[in-house]
Amino acid sequence: MPLVPLRPLLEAANKYGYAQGAFNVNSVAQIKAVIEVHEMLRSPLLIQGAELGNGFMGGRTDFINSTLEDKRVGAKKIGDWVRKYAENASIPIALHLDHGTNLDAVIAAIDGGYTSVMIDGSHLPYDQNVEITREVVKYAHARGVTVEGELGILAGVEDHVFSESSTYTNPLQAIDFIRKTEVDSLAISYGTMHGPVKGKNVKLRKEIVIAIKEILQHEGIVCAIVSHGSSKVPKYIVDEINLLGGIVSNAGGISTSEIQQAIQAGIAKINVDTDIRLAVTRNMREFFYKNPLKRDSSSIGAIYQLMEENKKQVDPRAFITPIMETVTDGVVPDEDVAAIVKCIEKGVKEVVGTSIVEFGSVGKAPLVECTSLDEMILKYKQPALSI
Ligand code: G3H
Ligand code: 13P
Ligand code: ZN
């Protein structure tokens, strides 16, 4: 099936009262695994590549320094792999740029085959956020591509911009923003945070979601509300990493009950990345613990070394640079590399499978009214497009 824009997936989530999970990928193995687990559970699928993820898939091992060209190459690579696997898939699949920072990165993603983009102007003054978001909406909607904006600041690391504290989204400003930009969806700040240290017993301000949804309905405006920074940071995975020689301190995430209440309040899309990173890191640590001889492997021994040198690191991109051909092109030269690929695939399936069940999207694939990019171009030309 060809990739679809995100908008029909969000429409189905809003209509049937579940949330669409949004899962970040940084390797071919992750793309394959995330598709397989969604197919198994008959869930619609939203795959995300962040700007830096695109840079990494473009072959940039020091991905923090990715250039626009790295992002362009990586976006095309992700687009090609997702399209290849989607050909035989029986579920609707959308590909979304996570935390796009400017129009050039957005264009690189759309050129690579992305069917949805986020433009994150949340760190800009309000008027500039409106302006850049409008610019992206104009460019993307003319191509049938869905757009997500962001208003309010999440604490934590967001696209390597660190914010000490969060600024909750003002519901009245959110309505003004949606009206002025015509975004299809809006990421809000309501107590979630990026990364593995979100605090203890985090309580989300669901009132913010309810207020925005309520005003949208009264005003007849259409927009889906998005929850970033929503990983659970499962204690069992953190404990296992620490037992296996890693160091993860002060870990804490968003509980299942908080996220499910947020879905009831009206959240339609939920972003998860950290939990996948944690599960993959745990699996790799476990593999080298159980197979000490592999620590000296000529193909993957260097991965073990990097893990030993970076015990606090839980982003597998820091460890898997010795096998970049596997990461970007799916090349598996020997059984040792195959074992690492298994660690990645199993980590994705554990976290993503659990999330799909908790977000309520199991079995919902047939409910999505699939719309092509060309059909969306025509729909965006009509005045009142409703979710
Ligand atoms: O919210 C951001 C995602 O976790 C992606 O992270 O920009 O390091 O690829 P990244
Ligand atoms: P987590 O860090 O909680 O997984 O959030 C990911 C995210 O919001 C990606 O945009
Ligand atoms: Zn995010």
C-alpha cells in the first residue's frame, strides 16, 4: 500500500476515541520491526524520523552536527525503506518528520517521501512561530502533506535545546495559533517531558487538553492534539540496564493511567522514542553479558567497547556506529551483526507492542479512511475541512 498522509489516521483516532502512537526510528532494523508489530496487531502506523535521526540515517555518526545534506540523504533513505516495506503491508502507514526546525529540513523530508511534517517553532516568539508554521503549512498542504505545529515549551532536551522548566500551553493562544496557521495537529505542553528523567509520579494537566478541545468544538475549528515526551520509562527496563552495568539515574516517566486519561481528554497522537532506546540498550547489554566471547568479535566488539565507555548513555546511536552499513542499508555480514539486529528488533517490538495496546489502536487499521496525497491536495482547497 502506498504511504498515506497522517491526517486520515488522526481523523480515525479522534472519531473512535483511541490515540495514534508515533514511534521514532533511526535504523533499517527499527523500520522493519515497527512495521511488523503494527501489522501483527492490525494497528494503523505512524513512523517518525527526527531531523537528527535523518542525519544519522544519512550516514552521519556525529549526528548532532548533521548538515542539511546529511538530513536530505537520510530522509530519502528512510523514505525508501519505509516505502519498500509498506508495499506488502496491509495497514495504513504514514511517515512523519519529528521536530522539524526550518523550511529547508521540511522540504528535505517531503522530497524524501515523508507524508507528514512537524515544524517546531515553540522556542520562537509567538508571532515568529505563527509565521514559520504558516509558511510550512502553505508548502506542505499544496502537496497533500499533513502539518503539526507546537505551542508551549516542554522541559528537557528537545532537538538538543535544553529547557530547565516548561511553559504550559495557553488554551486561548492555542486556538488563535490553530486559526492563524491552519495546522492539522498541535503539540502542546501539559506536563510531559522528553528523555528518561521526567520526574516522579508525574501528573498531567489534562484540563489543558479538555479546554482546547472544548473551544475547538464550540468554534467549529478542526485540529488534533499531540502529546510529545510521553515515554513510560518502565522501571523494569531501567533496573535491568543498571544490573547489566549501565547507569541510569533519577529515571521516571509518564504512567499508563495518566496517558490513558489524557487520551480520554482528547489526545490523538502520542510520541514515544526514549522507551525504544532504553529497551534496545538493555537488550544489547544483556547480549554482551550472556555472550562474553562476543566482546572481542571483529565485527561487533567495538560496540561493546563503546557501551563500556558510555555507561550512562541510553541512545543506541552512540553505540552502533561500528555497523553503519547495517544501520543505513540493512547489510548483515555475519551472525554477530545479526545478533545485534535482533537486539534492536526485539526492543522495538517490546515497547511498541505494549504502547499500541495501551493507546487502544489494536485492530483499528480497517477504520482508517485512506486518502492519497493527491486527494488531500483537493481537500485542503475546500473551506471547512473537518476531523
Ligand atoms: O523528541 C525528539 C526525539 O526523541 C528525537 O531525538 O532529535 O535526538 O533524534 P533526536
Ligand atoms: P520521549 O522522550 O518521552 O520518548 O518523547 C519522544 C518525543 O516526544 C519525540 O518527539
Ligand atoms: Zn518530541
